Amino acid sequence: MSEMGNLTFGLALVLVAAPLEGQTAVPPAQQPLFLTHITVVDVTGGPSRPEMTVVISDGRIASITPSAGGSVPRGARVVNSAGKYLIPGLWDMHVHLTEAPAEGDEIARPVKVDARAYYFPLLVANGVLAARDMGGVLDTLTSWRKEIAAGKTLGPRLMVTGFKLGSANPVVPGGPAPVETAAQVRTSVELLRQHGADFVKVDFGLENANLYPVVAEESKRQGLTFVGHVPLTINPGHASALGQRSIEHLMQVPLACSSEETALRRRLSALRAKASLLERLAGWSLWYQGLPHEYAVSERIAATYDSVKAAALFKRFVDNGTWQTPTLFLERDRALHIPGNGLELESRYGLASKMRRPSRPFTPENSQRSEAYYRRELQIVGAMYRAGVGILAGTDLPVGHAIPGYGLHEELSLMVESGLPPLAALQTATLNPAKFFGLTDSLGTVEQGKVADLVVLGADPLADIENTNRIDAVIMRGSLMDRQKLDEILDKVAFRVREENRKEGVTQP
């Protein structure tokens, strides 16, 4: 796909489908709102507080007091929440709401509907009230952000950047692409700031290791942080030392933990050097490097894990404040080809253009090798958590087969599978994103004075992380959407999906 093609795809998203009627704006807040007899979950690690009354007014949490003996003023809306649990709104820390996938990528397929009609309602109905967009059409994203903030569009809080630094797309129209010189790096970062980006994202196309310090210097000068991929030419520990704020997809982390890192890095570099154009476009690689999908190398990386090297690397991450967004849902999807969030959800909310299964040949031997690599990734995430590395939950939608919103809940379950206790897994989508963005004064916990972006659950998520799926209500900037309202939102999305799939010749059950 040409550079202009990628840019026009993102802009066209706004025009292809109008937002769904009836869910374009945040419902008006009922003032005041009293949630009585609810259990407040303390995501900082303190004990949960049962039998509390949470009062919400003017879009914020006005008070949290024991329900016993409390009074409710006339005219207030009261919701008896006995048996319910209150948590902060969830974040998906790795999404792409406008970006077209790379040509030839069999997992990332174009989504042909406006994000406001597909992504936004599915995210909100699943309690995902904030998202970090990791690469897309910046001017479109900032305009959507204004609509959401003004209450004109129902959608999550957005933290955004432009296209990735080092990809075939200029970060914004008029910027250099690909970025190959220090001057181009500086120009790109400055353009991102001018267009309202919250951060800079580096891509694995930024192969020249000498440019990494320039990214760090210019980002700091422009008042931005930088995050993203780690190219094969860079050790993730070095990227951390330069100030990379988060590393996505565990990129190069398993390799850096191998006792044979140097030899295997040379092997991967050699493979890439001789890869065909088709192989590069297809991106057949567990490391997103445009290499042939070399299962034997991935198996060797997994088999040569060195716990001493790993501990030293994780300490660097902790010392430098480098977070990790492992996107385990995507890693599992690529490695095991497990069908997304399940066929039932796909039949209701899965766009045919996105949900087709990959056609790559998968021999039994290579399946075992790929699974071994993924199992090592799971182990690494658990080890990083125990070492004190900050972990963030993200799905990389629309890449892979995650259903927006539902995929985030699956990601939390995979966090627990990797070794995080339920509280820590919940933190990856609540408290940790607030810490990452320096927003703990207003978000991330259920406390008096904070923004009322909240989720009411029907069961305790600290007893079983799967209970984050049991959503009874969503509260967005103080406005309550009960289960009936959420089901109405989901039904409208399902209708739009059926219509889109019918146009593609796909009949859903």
C-alpha cells in the first residue's frame, strides 16, 4: 500500500459510516447519583470496602461513606448496588483506531467502519473508558478526542500519537518518510508536537541505531516521551537507558534474555538480509521484523532463556522506569492461532474483513516451536512483574482477532495466566495507566474527588479476574449506563456488523 494510500485510508474511516444513531453522545448525567450498599475495590492493594454509598455529582466522586445510617436527599437517583463491586474505568493501552494494516499482513485486515460506530461503543460497553492510540491519523484522532470531551460522541478518553516514526508513513502529512537522518527525526518529532500528539512512537523501521539517541533528545526537547517497538539492531536494555517509556509486544525482550543472544541476533539479521520482498511484506515473524517466520530460531530463543541475564535486564527496566505492554492476546493469536474471543462473540461483533483466519501453513513441528516461544513470553511477563517492572494491558486492535473491549478482558486473564495475581492484573488496566500518564490525581482509583469513570461488576474481580466481564453498569464522567442501556448499545453494533458482513457476502448466524 502506498504512503498516500495509508493516509487516505485513515481519513476515509470518518466518511465510510456515520456513527450509530442513538449512541453518538454521552447520556446526560443524572445529578446526584447514589450507589448504595456497593463494595469499593481498592486497586492500590488496600482491603475492599463493602456496604458503601458512593455519591457522584458533576462528573466526579463526591463522597464515599458507609451505607449504614446514611441519608439520601430528595431528587437524587439511587441505585441499590448490593452484591456489586465498583472498580475504576479500564484502559486499553495499545490500540489503532485509524491506521491501515501493512499490506500482506494476513492478521491485520482493514476495518471498514468508522471507529465511532464500531470501536468506541464496543469499548465503552465493556468498561474500557480510556485508550492509548499507538499510531494513526493524528488530526482525525485529535478531532475525535474533542468530540468525546465535549460529550458529542460516546467514546473513551484518548491519548494519541501520529503514525510511527520509522514506518513508511510520515508521522503527519508533510513529514518525512521513511525517517533516515537525524534532521528527519527532529522534524518528525516537532510536527507531532505541533499537531497535538501526546507522545512519540518508534517503529522497527528505525533500524539505524545512531538515530535512537536523537529520538530521545528531540522528544525530551519537545516535551514528549517516546514509546514503541525495538528494532533488531537495538538491545531493549539500551532503549530503556535512552529513555524509552514503554516497550510493546515484548519486542526483543526474549532475545535479550537468551544466553545465545549475540549468535541468534546475527542469525536473525542474516535471515532478514536474504528475505524476499513478499516475506518482508508478509511480516512472517514472531518479532515483527519483516523476517521469514523462522520457528527454529524462536524455539532456540525460548530454550536458552538465562534467568541471570533476564534479572539484569528487568532491573534496568525498573531503574529507568521503562514499562512493558506485552499484548499477550496478540502474541497468543500469532503463535497458537486461537480464535479471538471465541466464535460466539465473533459471530455477533466480528467484521468479516478482520476475522478471517490466517492462511499460513502450520506444521505440527512448527506449532510446537511457536507455542514454546509464547509460553516463554508468558513466563517472562510473570518474572518482570515479580521484579517490579511496570506492566500495561493492551490488545493492539485491530491487529489479530480481538473483539474491541472484549479483548481487553481476555488480556487481563492472560496476565493472570502469566503469573500476576488478579489485583496486579487489574492494575495493568486501571492504576498503572494512570501512573504512566501522570493522571493519578484524577483517574486510576475509586476515591473522593476523582473523575467518575467507573465500572460496576456483578462479582469480585480480586477473587477471579474473569469477573471483570460481569459488567452491571458503566459510569462515564458521572453518567450512568445500566445493563439495559449497554445491551442496547451492543445490539446496535451487532446490527451494523451484520450489515457490513452482508455487503462482504458473509451471513452470520
